[in-house]
Amino acid sequence: MRWVLLGQLALLSLGGCGFQLRGASLGELDLTYRLAYTGESSPAYADFQRSLSGTLSRQGMRAGTPADVTLQISNFLLATVDGSVDSQLRVAEKVTTASMTVRVLDAQGKTLAAQQQLTKRDVYRIDRSQRLGSHILQSDRQKSVLDALSQQVVRVLLSVTRQQNSAANPATSKETLPRAA
């Protein structure tokens, strides 16, 4: 009985900590970055910049000069458009889309990741009779789309750093490949 309780307690403690040991070293980026935006400043881009800065700092990156990497962002767009509308149910479908072009440069200005178009889209329904609730829902959905777009930028940076690490250490990258039987 005691061993059963001890085993359950161990499982609960592992579950409670979120089992954060899995892949802990894969998501860490110990770099400084700089954002370079070419385009008109807008409140939507300012919201995205806050989201991106928070996401990058959670990954171990910090803004600074001189920067290890420069993120060149252009063609940023956040738009929410009406989709289909059901007049009998007073339900409207909304489509929120965020897109941008990003390119990653190293400290010398050489391209690490070629220009990529990143896009995130969210389709949802709102009750048109609940104006305040609909506005809050739309704001929350826009924030989640911007957060997802920030995560896409982090994935680009992770792939770039993995490529750099594997190019710098070819012997270690060969050791991690599975052997043929």
C-alpha cells in the first residue's frame, strides 16, 4: 500500500512540474537580436512587436546592440474581415489574418535565412447581438494570431541556429544520426 501511494505521489509530482526536462536544451537561444522593420508603423505592428519581444525573451534571447542576429521584417499586415453571415441566427464569421515577410541576418549582415513569408489565420464566429463581447473576442483572437506568428519567427530562428550548430560541429551531428542495420 505504501509503495502504491509513493508511486502515485511520484507520478503526480512529475505531472505537476509539466515534465519540463523533455527537450529543455532544444528551445534555448542565447543570442542578442535586433528588429529592423521596413514599413509604416501601426498599432497592430506595435502589438506584434510586444508579442515577439516577449516570445523571444522567453526563449533566452535579448534585444541589444551589437546583435548576433537581425530580424528584417517587412510587409506586416493584420486584418480582420467578415466572412459569412447568418441573419437568422445573428452570427457572423470573422477571419483574422496576420502575415509578414522575415529575413534573418547575422552580425556581419550575411543572410542566415532567406526571405520567408509567414502567415497565421484564424476563423471564428461571433454573436452580432453581443457587441462588447464580440469586440473582446475579436481582440483576443487577434492577440492569439500575433502570438502564433511570433512562435513562427522563433521556429525560423531555431532552425537557423540548428543549421549553424550542425555546420560548426559536423562530427557531433553525425553521431546523433541513427545507424543503418
